[in-house]
Amino acid sequence: MRAVEDRITTSRQRPRHASANIRTWIGFRQFMSLVEEAVLCWFRESGYGPQELYHRYGLGLEIIDSSVLLPATLEIDDEVDAEVGWVAPGRFRVRLSVVRDGRPVTALRGRVSVALVVERDDAVPAALPPALVSLIVPNVRAAADPVGPPRGEGPFNWFWRMRYFHCHYSDRVQHGTYVQALEEVVDRFLASRGLAVPRLLDERGWIPVVSRARVRLLADAHMGDHMRTTFVVGDIVGDRAFDGRMDCYTLGSGDQRHVATATILHGYAISGGVGAGTLARLDPATIEALTRGRQ
């Protein structure tokens, strides 16, 4: 029998209707959701889907790091082909492609890291193939890579609480929640700087576009935790985009724990007219609004 780490899986998916938020284009969060589904397909086709891992082995399949490059757009009716392959223990490469004018076009290149977190005292991980046994950890922190301190001062702050629909396995906040948080904190930050999406869409015909994103878990967060999420802009890239960083901290007992971090490269595309589909140039006023207060 072929070892699980030698398996390459392919699957076909479609974006969800709810993800076509501006015209029929798909946002970066749905790209990352398609990546997650593709990785779950790899585990299912290997015989170890998340349901099997949880109920039979007492393990929670956890995406702890997802990094994506988005060289092409997706639309709501696209059929997306996803290919997933094992690169190293717990690390997978993912490629999403779509047919354009009769030829396949790469819409995403990504890397995903997965851990199997012990969920129960009666877990039986020894029955798994050795390659999967190597992914077992007692908690998310044990699987996370170190991360440097946030850049700059005076970040934007957003406070919220972890509800049951942010979690899985009845307790732990899941990776997809932090992807959603990245989307929301950017939106909230832009609105606070006078760059709200409705305003730019109405006044300039600009729509948000993301060409790179990464979301990493650093430690467990749990249902009911209160969260402080920060966002700060780093560099302006060629007057066409800005890179930013999100950090998430759980609050309690007078201290805070760093539980997730993310980065994003964000710009704007022109939605209509002669320049439709091209990147908008960030004018000085927009750059000043994005970087105001940065140290």
C-alpha cells in the first residue's frame, strides 16, 4: 500500500454564493476556504478525515498555518480544480486552477501546515500511520513556529468575544475564524481612516483586492474567550498596495496571550471604465490616511 505521505489528491470545487460580495468576484477569504477544503479532501481520501480522527482516535485536525498567493481572479460560477501534496511532516502544497479560454490558469499557490491535537484522555494515536503520528501535539502552541513582535506602534484595536460558531470540537477557536477576523479587521481599519469600502466603491469605483495573505495560529483560544485584535500598516508597495499585520490576543486575569497572527497585501482594482481590472494607484491622501500615526 502507498504511504499516506506519497498521496497527491485532486478535487473539484465551486466557490460559495455568499462569497461573491462585489459583482461576481470571489474574495480572499473564500480562496482560503477552498484551500482548507482541499486539504480536508487529502485526509479523507487517505482514510483519515476529521470525523474519523476525532471519534476513533481522539484527535482534532487543526490547520495552524495557511499562506496563499493569488495570481488570478475567481468568479462565482468557476469550477476550481485543487491539487494537494505532502511536502514535509504536516506541511502541504496546494494549487488551485481554473479554465480560462480553454486553458488551465493558476488562481492560487499555497502552503498549509496541519497538526493533530489530542482532544481526549482516551486518545489512541498509536494506531495511525507513522507519518500522521508525527503530527500529534498536546495543543496548538506545541506546533506553532515562533513569530516576531508586531511592527510599528499605535495599531488599530477591535475587541470581540469567541462564540460557539467560531469554534470546533466543542471548544477551540478554529483557523477559519482568524481568516474571517483578518477580513473584518481590515474593513474596520479602513473605515476608521475614512477609506470605507462603500465610499471608495461609490466615489472612485475602487474595489478591494488581495494578492497575498497568511494566517497562523500561535496558541489555543477557547469558546467564551475575549479577544483583542490589532491591525497596523507596514509598507506601501509601489504606490499600488499596502501590507498589514493582524495580531490576536485573548484577554483575562490582567494579562493577554498572543494566539494568532496574520499578514496581508491589499490594494484596489478599478471596477469599470477604460482601466477596469487594473490596479489603482494610491494617491498621497490615501497613503497618508493608511499610514497616519505609524511610528
